[in-house]
Amino acid sequence: MLAKTYGCSIFGVQASLITIETQVGQGSKCHLVGLPDSTIKEAILRVESSIKQMGCFFPRRKVIINLAPANVRKEGSAYDLPIALSVIQASEQVHMPSLDQFVIMGELALDGILRPIKGALPIALEARKNGIQKIILPKSNAHEAAFVEGISVFGMESLSETVQFLRGKTIHRAITMENPFNPKPKSSLDFDQVQGQLMAKRAFEIAAAGAHNLLLIGPPGAGKTMLAKRFPSILPPLLLEEAMETTIVHSIAGKIPDQHALLSQRPYRAPHHSISATALIGGGSNPQPGEITLAHNGVLFLDELPEFSKHALEVMRQPLEDRNVFISRARYAVEFPANFMLIASMNPCPCGYYNHPEKDCTCGAEVVKRYLNKISGPLLDRIDLHVEVLPVPFDELHEQKANEKSEAILHRVQKAREMQFLRFGKKNHATNALMDGPNTGRYCQLDHEAEQLLKRAMHRLSLSARAYDRIRKVARTIADLAQSETIKIEHLTEAIAYRSLDRENWGG
């Protein structure tokens, strides 16, 4: 007998429909075909054990299991459940009349219990795209997929429970999500806990308002990491479309918390400096999203920037410009989204005290130059804001002074974002940092006095054409924070002040 059901294959951030066909006939061997990887080949052992636990048997006849289309590579353990069901149906042990009406995915334990899988949300989207309105997933993944409208999602805990449901012996109600967002408790980290550092706080506000990249440079203990950890507290929540994109990425990576549908908070990723280039941008034999993709629509924080490998830093240049990453290998080519804000911090020299107001630097001039040159000019050129963070004096640190809360800063950030939505159209979710050439020319116009100021700054700092555009975009964000329709001279002056690290002896 021939049995058929459906599953999904995940590649990059996309899912594609897979047909699982099983035929039991004359013979004595099991054949698994259709380009399965080693994990799927091992599924036969898990399926055999799971079937025995529910009182059935794996047929000792010729079993052909085909995963179609045959030219698409299938990977992962999520095919266990559809294979098991199709084997039971094809061997005529149990009749499940509605088996071919579902997309079914799930990993089986040896006792038949279902374990969670990756990519539940894109699987549900692909099912809807192909006109299949019902899917069966492990119970821990069902809430994630239930957000997709027009799809009935059934969460199961075991193989036997799934069989009884498909036989019509038990009734399960489809899981529904009344509110797809799951707001997390407010973070205890707030900018009012940071004494002093007014310029750095201002830079973070500008970065949040326009989605700009930011580099902090200063001695150890000045508060760079402390400031960066509080940055998410002034970021606006994800919009619905952004939440969908972000959740798909984290679903594929298997990083969605149980009982959650859509992520509502912007991701904040802070990898260690020992990370490899592949782990940073993504890839591998089964291409997985890297840290820059996991930070999509959020923040990537790189602490101690010069300690990262040169290669790992340089591979970020293209994603920082294009907001996506293309990974091409001999066997595949895949594209991952990478629209993230880069926040980085570093010491000014190996000992950390170069240009310190009180402590002496023990590094020679060549050592300092070599250390700074670990950050190449092209990479630095893609960072909009450069801020020198100096130690806070004791009197200011000890003073019990009420500082501005993150909530007040967030309010100004959201007002600036609203101006950008009106300017670019809310559907585009565009920010000033994402302005293309024509929009930059249209919305970042400068008067004669401002043009002359920028001309002198470019000549003095030897700025590139990219830096010219980025300064104008930052000035546009500063004007938005001031609720000004035009860029004034004071907005441009402040924007230029944040390019203080553009020196001729930096990188190359």
C-alpha cells in the first residue's frame, strides 16, 4: 500500500514543501531515498522504536520511503513523525484517512514522545502558501506556528496521540493566539543608573532614533559596556512586520522560547571576541544564520573590537552596507537578512590608558598605531558615530544626582521615528540610516553656510564620500530629535563632532 503526507524543508530563511511517500511491498529491506542526510537515515531506528512503544511493528518487508522532490537536500530530525505515520499507514496497521491533508513535522524520542523542532513559523507559512490548512507539530512549537492566519495548528505530545487524532478517535482543538506579542518584563537596566557620560548618552539616543552604528572608545572602567547593555531600554518595540521577520530567523535557529508566538523585543546579541567569521555571518554545511542575522532588526554589540579576528571584522563590511548577507559555497548559495545596528567598544591602546587624563600609557607610539590599525578604515567608515568615553570624576560619580530615565529618552526616540515613518512611509520601516542616495539628497539638504562647514570638515579629517553621506544622515536624525523639518547649522556641527576618530593614521 502507498501512503502519503507532507513535511517541509528549511533552507536559509525559507521553507519548501516536501512530500513523504511510503510504499510497503514484497522484499525485506528498507530504502530511504530523496537526498536525505545522515540524521534522516538514522530516523528509521527512532521510528522503529517509537512504533513498538504504541503496540505496532516496523514491517519486515520491502519499505521504500521517498522524500520528494528528490533533487532537494533534506536535513534534520524533524521528519521522524511524518515517516512514522506513513509507515504505519502503508503497512495497513492503522487507517488514518486524513493523513494526506496535513503538513506534519516532529522529532521522535525512542519512547514515542515528540521533541521540539526548528522553523515552526516558516513551516506554517509554507503550508498556507501551498493551500494546506492544517499542520501537526510538537506541542512546544504549536504556539509559534499558530500566529499564521488561515492555518489550524494542532500540538501533539507523542506518536500514539497523533495516530489517535488522525484516526478520529480523539478530538483536539486547534491552538489559537489571541495576542501574538508576548511582552517581556521591563528590563532592570536603565540609563538613570549611569552617572555622567552625557555625550555618550546623547550618542546612544541619536543611534536609537536613526538606527545608526556607534563606536565607543575609552579606557577600561569608563562605562562603555555598561552603557551598551542599557541601549535596548531606549529602542522602540518591534513593528508587526519586523516581529515576523525576526521571529522567522530565531525560529530557524531554534531560539524561540516555549509558549511564545512572536518576539516583541528587539534582539540584542553580544558574541565573545573569539567568535569565528562563519559563526558571525552564518553558513556551515547546513547553512544556519550567524550572529549578524540573529541581530536582525536589533543590536549587535562587539565588546573589545580589536580583539576580534581581522577576518571576522572584515566580513561585516558588506552586510553593514547592504543589510543582508550572501553566502555562496560549492553546494549552495543562500541569503540571510542582516539589518542590525552595530554597537562596538574598544580601548585606545593595549594597556587601555592612551590619552587618559590621569594615568600614563605604557605603550609606545608604534604599538598604539598598530593596535588602532586592527580596525580598518573601510570598517570604521561604516560606523556613523564615534564617541570617546572618559572616566567619570569621583565627585560626579559619588553625587546622588537624579539622572534622566530611559523612558524619557525612549519618548524622544519614538517621536523622531514617527517623523521618519511620515517621511518614508511606515510600510517601508525605513530609518535615516537606511536612506538611499536619492532620499539622502532630498531630505538632507544643507544651506550654504552648512555646506561650507561640511566642506572644511571633510578636508580637515580626510573624510570619504561615504562619511559625507553618513554625516548628513546623522544630522537629519539630530534634526528629527529636535522636531525640525530642516537641518540647521547646530545639527550638522553636532554630527561632525561624532567623526572624531577619522584620522589619517587610522587603519587603511
